[in-house]
Amino acid sequence: AWRELTCPACLTPGLMPKRIDASPPYKPRERYNIFQCEACGTLHYPDVEVFEYESRRDADLARKFYLEVGAGLDAMIAPLAWAERSEVGTFLEVGGGYGFSVDFASRELGWKAANIDPSFLARTGAADLGHTHLAEYLSPDHKLADQSFDRVLSSEVIEHVKEPDAFIAALTAALAPDGVLLLTTPNASVVTKGASLETLLPVITAGHHLVIYSKTGLEAVLRRAGYSHISIEEKGTTLHAAASRASFKVDFGARPDRRRLQSYLAGRLEALGRDHALFAAFAVRLLKEYVHTGQWDEARVIRDRIARRWLEDYGINLRVPDSLKPHFVPDGKGQRRQLRKFAANHPFSLAIALYYSARVDQQERKTAQASGAFKAAARAAVTLQSVFNAMYAACRETEEAGLRATLAAAEISAAKNPAAACHALLSIADQAEDLVLTEWRRVACHVYAAGALSGQHMTVASIEPYVRGWLEDAKDESRPLNPGEAYAAGGIGEKMQNDGRKDQAAIWFELAAKGMPNPAEADVFRQKAKALRPGTPSLGQRLVHALNSGDTNKARPIGEVLLTVPLNDPEIDASVAFALGLFTLNIKPDAASAVKWFARSAELADGDARMEAELHLALAAERLPDDRKSKILPDLIHRLEIAIPKSSDLGSRIKELTDKHKAQTGFGEESA
């Protein structure tokens, strides 16, 4: 669908294509179309009205959510470090919400700071924290325009405004002639056809976000406002912008000193009354800071303080994690009452606090206590996400804490219960793709190695395809393995040896040895490989090695010589016959010869190695003329259909082949 519109960013008129439609979270039955400017790439909703930010509906729940988990304090205060402290004396935040950044600027940086924001949350923040606040909208003729601020910040606000020119004019009126305007806003460039829902949702929020700027579009707005010095950075789903009428320096990567943030959190914590949400807001964030900076004694003290306080406030014991099983089931008409009941009895930062509490226990080698807390954190995260969804909210930090807790618990249980560890890993495999993929892979390698190196190959078979796939990629890319991956490679070597595939096992043991930083451990795997390859490698072993390393030029002359050797020669064991099958199938190529060699390999091998040979025998038979194919393939497919391999990866490949054969021959199951 196309529509005649004018871009609110670059002001280009013309036909614009509809890119997507979305529902406001509070009106799920309504759909609004979002259109994209062909000139600058900015997106906007032409039919959505400005949201009423002064609303008090469910304000207590909104405050609790915001204080305990919603406020991204790091992101809020980051712009305060984008310029040197000595350059700034006065600071205005427009649309600063609760006012954490203004409060931080006043207390820790010594700036004369103010927040102008008409929302109920902003009024609440000013009452709670005592910073300077004006409960109004900013306009060019506002009394603040008579003042002159060195820095004016408006973070995640301009996307809520229909007419950006008037909004930027108001910000400019309050800015000193050589001052710097700082903006953050969602980034239109991430709204693509292949983008995940997790990426899109915070960007395109219908009913709240009216204009989603491209880098080009935002620059056009700022240039019209008279800014000659503009710097804009794309940072994932967010645009960071700094603009001035004078030359200036800005570093978007700068952050306030962590010690200042800790000082702020600790100072505020000591000045609080009995407010539950404010206590959680500062105490849990301080616990995180201490853990992240390795201040374990301080972390333990604040963790124990949180535990005592929550026992008083909610009757829950952070130090008895097995007792923590929060429950919430969304239920239509009674949902608001359920939400209020849950909020009255649980801190919204429970999952995050449990995760960091477990980290402290882990540091103190209290493994059982840590495992229980990690599992409780994972349970709490699932429940809390249901609660937040019912509030039309989301907390990525809670989700991530739950995923990391699941991984940490799996790592702890790897040695004693690898089956449970595998189950935990697979339960979050899809979610891990977005948030904790690197950590998921690290723990999966650890769990697989723990099982495979202790002979429990079947127990960890469910995660072997993942682990083996990453390690095969590393081999193909000639990327060195880290120690965890090296142990996993050793585990695959043990499995190959157990399956009778000695040459393959030796290759994996050698790969493991190369990734070991400890020479003694490297030598263990090197000796394992050597034991499987005594003396000078035979021609057959050399062919297997050449094929496994992808060296076609080296494989070709060796293969040609071996093709002259009789089928029943002692040199031709199962692995060499299989290698000759691959050689004649892919390099020679000669399908009839490949059939002969794969058949010989299947005859000599057993277990999964035999089924692997029969699978390749079927693949080779598919390339034969129809008359010969029809004599071999049907019986072979039938044998493969009833085969039960140990390896799930081999089973998947066999099923793919047999399903394809059914479809081609018309013997697939009929659908009802």
C-alpha cells in the first residue's frame, strides 16, 4: 500500500510505501500503518495521536516496574560523559521521566540540573529524590528559554512528537550559544524484513512512537534548526546524536566513572526511608555493580542486606532459594487484581537479585547454594515475564538474567548430571540465539566434554550436533579452539574411537591438543592420537587424512593408487573403504565405484559407522542409471528406515534421505 504523505523529518512530499503495521500494547485490536520516506528512510505513523503522558492509570504499578527493573540507569547517565566534566556547569533534561540522570548530575557531578517533564512519573521522581523539576511541556517561549544551559539532553523523546521542528526549536531556545544538544532515539535502519520481533518491538511501539528517524532524517531536522556541527552514531537499535552551533568534541563511547555510579547508588540507599521500590531500585543495582567490578566483600554485604529487607517487606527469603516459586497466571477480567496482588508480595527485580546472589555464592565456592539460587532465578524470570507481559511491558534484563542463570546451573550440574544439563541447555536454545549465544556455546562445550570424556556419549548425544557443528566451522575457518572447545573436541574424539572410527578419532584428538594451553593436557590428547596412528601412516590413512582436511590435490594421487588395490586387501579397512567411496563419489567421480566401496565399508563396519556407510551408499546409488538404481535403492532405503543410530545427527540425515525417497516414489503418508 502507498499513500501521499510528507516526511516529518526531511519534509519530502510524495508517495510513501507502507512498511509494517502494529497494534498499541494497550489497544491490541487496533492496527496502525507505518510508512517510510523514500528519500531519507524515516518511518512514521500518520494516523496515531499523541499519547497522554500525564495519565495516572496504574501509576503505582508503573512506578514499581520502572524503579525496580525498567530504568536503564547506565544508558540514562551515559550521555553525561559524552563531554568533559569541566565543560559543563548547567544541565537540562527534557522528558527525563523519573529523573535519575538529573539527580545523578546534581549529586555526583555537581552540575546545576533540572528536569522538565509533565508526566506523573516525573512528578513522583522529583518528590522521591528532591531534584529540580518542572511539570510542564517545553516550548520556545517557556521561561526556561531565558536561561542558558551548557547541555540539553532529550533521551527517547523526539520519537513521541508529531512535529519535530517545534520540539527542536524549544530545546534550542534553552541551549547556550556554544552549548551541545544531546539526543537519543530509536533507529529506523533496524526495521527490516528479516528483523526479529525482539528487535522490532521497542522501536516501532505503536501508540507511543510516532516518528522513527533514520540517521539522514534526524540530521535534516537538526540542520533546519540551525545546527552547523552535528554528529550522529548508529548504535544497534538506537541513534545517538550531538549537535551545536559551535565546534565541539563528543565521544559517544564514554561512560561515567563506575566509582561515581557506585557512590551515587550507595549514597541514595543510605538516604532512603522504608519505600520498598526505592530500596530495590538502588540496592539491587548496587549489588550488580559490585559483582561486575569484582568487589565480592561489598557484594556479599549488600546481598545480605537485601535478603534481610525482603524478608521483612515481602516474607520471602533470598537465602532459601528452593522456597522461591513465584506464581502468576494471566486471567482476563481479574488480571489487574492479580497483578496488584503479585506486586504487593514480590519485588520485580527478584530474578536479577537471585542471579547476582548466586554469583556471590559461586565466588565463595558455595556450589550447592549457588546452584539453587541460579535455578530459582530462572524460575522467577519466567514468572516475571508473564507478569510484565500482562502489564504490556517487557524487561530484557530479567529475561537475560533467567537465561544466564539456566546456563550457570547447567554448568554446575555438568559433572554429576549431564542429562539434566543437556535438558536445560536445549530448553533455552531458541532464546539464547539473541541474548546469550556465546555463553550458551561455551556451556554446551563444557557439558558435552564432561559427558563424552567420562564415557557418557548417549547422555550428551542431544547436544552433540550443536557442538560438533561449531567445531567443524572452526576447523574449516582454521580458527584456534579455546580450552573449552578443545575439551569438547576431545570428547568427540572419544566418541569416534568408541564407534570404531579410529582415523576420525585421531583427527579430533589432535585438534583438542592444539587448543590446550597446558602442555601436559595437550600431550594427553596428542598421545591418544598417536596411539591410533602407530608408525608411518599407510596409504589408506593418508587418504582419510587428506579428505578430512579438504586437500583434494593430495587426495587425488593417493586415491588413484588405492583404486588398484583388491577389495579384500588388508589395507582396506572400513574407514579406508569409506574414504575411497567419498573419493569416487566426489572427486573421481564414478558412482558405480562409489557404490562398491561404500558397500565394502558397510560390510566391515558396525554400529553408526555401518549406518553412515549405508547412507552414503544410498547417496551414491541415486547417481546410477535408473535400471541399476532400482535394483539397489529400495532395499537400502528400507534398511535405513528401520535403523536406529546412536547419533541424533546421523538419524536426522537418514530421515531426510528416506523422506525424500518417499516423496519421489509417491509412498508418503496421505494427509487427512
